[in-house]
Amino acid sequence: MSGNGHVIPSTPISIDMWNTKAHPQARVFFLSHFHGDHIVGLSSTWQYPIYASPITCQFLIKKLRIRPSLVKSLEIGEDHLIPLDGEHQEMVTVTLFDANHCPGSVMFLFSGYFGDVFYTGDFRYKPGLVDSFALPPIDVLYLDNTYCSPKCLFPTREDAIENILSQLHTCLVESQRVFIGLDNLGKEDLLERIVKERQFKVNVYPARKELMDIMGLSEIITADRSNTRIFVVPTNQISGKNLERWNNEMKTHAILATARFCGLNFKPFSKHPDIHVIPYSNHSSYFELKEFVKLVKPRCIVPIVGKHAKGIFNTDISERSNMGVFQKFLRDASPSEYVIPESVKKVMNAAEAKFEASVPLKKRKIARPQRRPWRKPPAVGVRYIVSEDSATDSDPDAIHMETKKFASENISEFSCENILEYSSPDISDESDIDTPVNVWEITHISGKGSRSVYYINDR
Ligand SMILES: [Zn+2]
């Protein structure tokens, strides 16, 4: 999976970007939150300091096994001075804001020789999230454009939670148990509300339990499966086939709390009335993005998700990186000129020189022939593969993926408009295909014959 990070031009400041080969000038690293698509390339062998919120620092140390001495915790709402060079001559002032996205998620305000840059990371806007009077005139706004399309309108998180609670009530009347599809991190407020309303704890799968224990939420979880009727499973386990299997054991309903299907022209699980999709989102809707930009009034905007990113099922979502839709809200000012301080230049040049020196060695390494494991030939259609650090969670709402076509050129025009329905198959069915973690299957595409099987394979 390609990451959703950036390096601020003409600085050594990197946010959610860990590819030091592609960006050798990066030397001061910030992490907005602990979702998989923001930590691509980060592992226990990392060797530079990382600045993040206190909760994210805990995840870095306990889950990713980053050396504690490298993890620098920054309190939200306070100004922090961080050196940009080796001599501590040039500093950047960093302020963290709650991003209202998942536990530990923050937005960054950077002020330095390059001006004032606001970086949202992933965020869900709500009134009061940022006090515009506390902000300086923003030169560049890096914006979470995951749902930056007029088609992407969905309820507030509070309304979505009410919808889920109401649906859950109906499900528990009609069935003996309910499976809720959630990924490893995020939407804990939903689980807390459920536990409060239903007066019994929830059972969660091990990877989510590990993070909830770190967050101090162990008291709403039960390991005793006979003691609850609500079970949290990974989103990719919610499928028609699995529901059938669960129903053979006892009457079961399923709820998928995600907005990832918003803005797409098809209805997921249309043939499975016992699977309920409710658009609970940890990203801002199109309307909320406009409200936020109006408030911040930056001089210019950079979309965090690039125009080459693809949506689920390889959907073209390039329109979501068109920041021209905010033109009328921008501050009218010409770009300020600045000079990169010599001490900072020295740090960036030294880093680039170190990278240059290592290139011949890397080239030799890449030239070595690769052994590919045997794999079952793909089904007729296209398989899209997303590489992802299996130790971490993907962003449950992020639908942008790096894709790779595997077969069948004749459906290259395949688009979301053709999809009539889809379901996610049982993972165990795919066990001979390189241990996939997240598999989506489209079973019906108009104009392409019936029952063709297409795979969207997330791993
Ligand atoms: Zn995220």
C-alpha cells in the first residue's frame, strides 16, 4: 500500500512519510495517527526520532516495537519547539490539535522559516475542532481529501451512532447475536455507547483487544463468549457466505459501520437483508471539508491523497484531489519568499549525500532475481492487491488503494457503475493465495455475464 504522507518542500520535515530513499532530505519525522496507510515503511528497525501524540507513542512502542528512546511524545494544545538542524540554531514551532479521527490522531500546525503550514492528517471536522482565532494566516493547508466529492455526504458521527444503536436493537430482537465489523483501531466511542446502552460487554478479536488494552478500554471487553451477544470482527469477515455459516450455528445479524461505500454507484450486500451498512465515518464529509476550509482560509491547499490513488474496486476518485472546489474560500495573498537557513541546508544535504553513497549497493540488491511463491491462478477477472504491514491496522474508512492488475485485459473499462452487488467471501476460501488479510468479491457486474468473480484483495 502506498502511504498517505508528505515531506514539506524545502524543509527536512516529514509527516506520515517513512520512505527515506524517496525523500532523502527528510530528517524530522511526525506521525499523525496509527493507521496502516500512515505508517507504511515504519518498522522496529527505524532509527530517527518520531514526534507524535502520547497515545500514538504508546502504540509505536508497544505494538510496533520502536525503540522508546526514539519516540517523542507531544501534548495536544501546547506549542513545542523542535530543532531542524544539528546545532539547534533553527527551530520549528509545532502545535498539535485533536483530529477527531481515532484515538491519538492529531493535526499539526508548523511555523518556521517556511511560513505557517497546517497538516490535517485524517480528520473528522466538527464545529469547535479548531479555534480559527488561535491560528496564524495559513500559507499551505495539507487537507484530508478522502471524501472530497459532492457525492460524499453522510450523517454526523453522533447521528450514525444513534442509527447503529437503533439497528442493533432491532437485530437483537430478531436474532440471538450480532457481529459488528470494525478494523483494529478507531470507533471505540461506538463500542462504549453500545456497552452503556445494552448493559453488557462486547467480545472483540485479539488484534483489536491488544490496542484497546493499551488505551485502557479493557473494562468494556469480555473474553467470555457466552457472556455477550455482541461480537466485533474484522470488517472483511462480514460477508454473505460467513453470515450463512454463522446462521447455521444460531440466528445472526451483522452490522458494518463504515462510509467507504459513499459516493459509489452501487448498494453493497443488496441480497443480504441481515447485513446492515451504516455510514459511520471518521473522515470529514464534503460539506464538513468546505466548512473547515472556510474557517482556516489558507493561501493554498495540497490534497493529502494524491490524484493517482484509486478507490475500492479500482474506482476513479481523482476528482477528490481537485482542490479548485475551495478556490473561493482561499486567502488572497502571494507566496512569501524565504531562504533555507544554512544549518538546515547542511542537514538536508548531508542526508542526501548519505543516500547517494548507498545507491550502488541498493541497485545491486534490487538486481538480484526474485523468487516468487507458487500461487493459484487468479479467477477470471482482476485482482487488486494492496500490500500492507500486517502488524498494523488499515484505515477502516480510507478507500484509496494502490492497485495492481493481474489478469483479463478485456474488462479494463471495469468501473464502479457496472457493479450490481458485491460481497466479501470467507477468508479461508482463499487460504491458498498468499494468506490474504482482506478480500472483497464482486459477484455481479452488468454487461459482463453473470456470476463472474472479481477479487479485491487487501493484504
Ligand atoms: Zn486514518
